[in-house]
Amino acid sequence: MQVSFPDGFLWGAAGSAHQTEGNNVASDFWALENRPGGFLPERSGDACDGYHRWREDLDIVRGLGLGAYRFSIEWARVEPVEGAISLAALAHYRRLIEGCLERGLAPVVTLHHFTSPLWFQKAGGWTAPEAVERFRRYVRAVLPILDGVPCVCTINEPNMLAMMANMVKREKREENVAGAMPPPDQAMAEALMAAHRAAREELGGVKSGWTVANQNFQAVDGADAECEAWAWSREDQFLDVAKDDDFIGVQAYTRVLIGPDGALPVPDGARRTITDWEFYPEALGNAVRHTAARIPGVPILVTENGIATSDDDERVEYTTGALAGLHAAMADGIDVRGYMHWSLLDNYEWGTYRPTFGLVAVDRRTFARTVKPSARWYGEVARTGTLVR
Ligand code: BGC
């Protein structure tokens, strides 16, 4: 079977600053990783040295035949000390944006991908009374370098961020999927929504939205009401605030089953990935359908989807399934504008390098990039707009 995606569909690959750049020393996550006796197994350290090797990365994206690169700007580099904006950091990110444009790649720019400056966190983080104004000031500083950027993601996975707050409080790295985690800190969730609105105001005519971790919640044993309540706190309230946005970023990897007492473990015998998530490519199509039903009329951009596996054939298998589900949703009339595979590089997975999501391997000592066969397969899908099953 063969299906075709529409002309102009944006095919890309994604990464984020803290996970790829290395030495993000002024950020809160760096402090967490480097705390003596901390609970994270590995530090990000030099990461993929992407701060210096970004040209090579863009060349790979271009060479594969993709049309977009999603990356994030690091607030902790732009404003390492409160109120002190680094013009050199802004110039760096402007070069990155121009590097994309020169290569014919659409830069899909995220302003906040999980990490904040350490000073921001020490001053009370997202629930401090000044938090929204602090974020607004950062967005205002970044705005002048965004010329030519077709879409800006204000905050990556605010739902996950508000759930991770609990993880950090509990001093425990959750190995399971986000949607099975404790509910988000509601005060933080609301602060993030206010920050998103403030950012959109500052961005004016620049097209913007935010990206939500979609968990494809599924009720079992008649637990429909529980599932609805569970999904509301962890996902739907974050979709609802995006109802007037220019786009919504869908990020889906797996599903979460909800029984009468909450999230259920992955079913016995189910196939799992390195992150221990259920291998469930259908999650993407389902997440896109759920999002479109929740906020009809908002164009969808898949800003993340992928699999942590050491078996590159399995990456192709998973992505084929995910794209088939995506295509079927589009054939049913859902407005999806593009797909960004997570991730371009094998990068730092929030406490460990073990889960390899990348289309491209990175040598941990030399930083040499090796394009995997799955990347060439994906490039072919992108170039031809055709998926063969
Ligand atoms: C995040 C990424 C992360 C990926 C895989 C998303 O939650 O935005 O930073 O690497 O999922 O876990």
C-alpha cells in the first residue's frame, strides 16, 4: 500500500537546546544534574556539542531532503543573569535561523524547552508573581532575531513541565510515560498558560502556538469518566487555551490506559521501547484526532514523534505506522501542516543518554555524526511525499 502526503507538507527533524548544545551552565537543569548526590544518572556535559556543530547538523537535515528544523533558543544563555541580555547569544541564534533559511529549511523555533535560567528558578520559578513578566521580557528580547521564522512554539510541553515539577519535588526520575505521572501542579499550569498568552502578545504578527505532550489516554473497564478527568488535568486544559492560536503542536509517542483507579501499567507482554513505553505507533493518529476534536479549526503541526530504540529497523517500522495513522487522519479532513521527527540526533534524554531517539548517531567522545539508515529512509519519504507500507 502506498499513500501520498500533500504538496507543501513540512517534513522536518527536531531537537532542543539543552539536549544538544552542551554546557548550558546557567540553566536550572544543569544545576540539577550537577548537584552532589543528585538523582539523575548522567549529566548533559558537552551533549552533542551542537552549540558549535550546528552547521554540520543543518547540512545533514538539508542533505536528507527535509524542509524544516525544529530547535530551541535557550533562555539561560540569552539572559544568564536577570536583566542582562547577552547580545552574543542572540547573534548566535540569529546565525542559526539564517543558516536554516540559507539552506531552504524552515526554522521552527521553540522559546522554552523545559529549561529555565537558574536565577529564574531560584526566584520562585513559574509560580513567582513576577514569572510571567520575566518570560515576557525574554520574549521581547528574542523577537528582533525572529525575522523569517514561520512558526514559533512559545513553551514546549507545558503539561509535562507542570508534571515534572512534581518529579523534581519527589527527587525521583520517573521512567514511565508522562501521562501516568502525578497530576500537574495546577498553579504552575495556570502560570504557564498566562506566560503563553503574554508571549503571544509580544510576538504580534509572528505565527505562534505551543506544543502539548499528547498521551492518547484510553479508558478500559468502563472508566470513561475517570479517563476524561485524568485527560483534562494532564492534557486537555493545555489544548483548550490554544483554541485561538495560529497552530497547535502535537507530540505523541505512546498511549496510556486509564482504569477506574487511574493509569494502568503497560499490558503484560506488550512490546516496549528503551524508555519502557509501549510500542504504539497508532498514538500519533489518535492524538491528532483528539486534538482536532478538542480545538477544531486550529491547524496542527506534529512537532514531535519518534522512538527510543537501538534497532534502526524498528525506528522505520514505528515511524511507518505513525505516519500511516497521521495520513488517515488527514484523509478524514484534519488539517495537519507538517511532521517533525524526534529527534535528529541521539541526544541527552533528561538525565541519561541511554534512550536513542536519533535519526543520526553521535559519538560521545568525538561528537562525530553518523547518519542512520532510518534517516535516509525518512528523507526519501519526505522528498517523494510518499509512504510505502
Ligand atoms: C520532549 C523531548 C524528549 C522527548 C522524548 C518530549 O517529552 O519534548 O525533550 O526528549 O519527549 O522523551
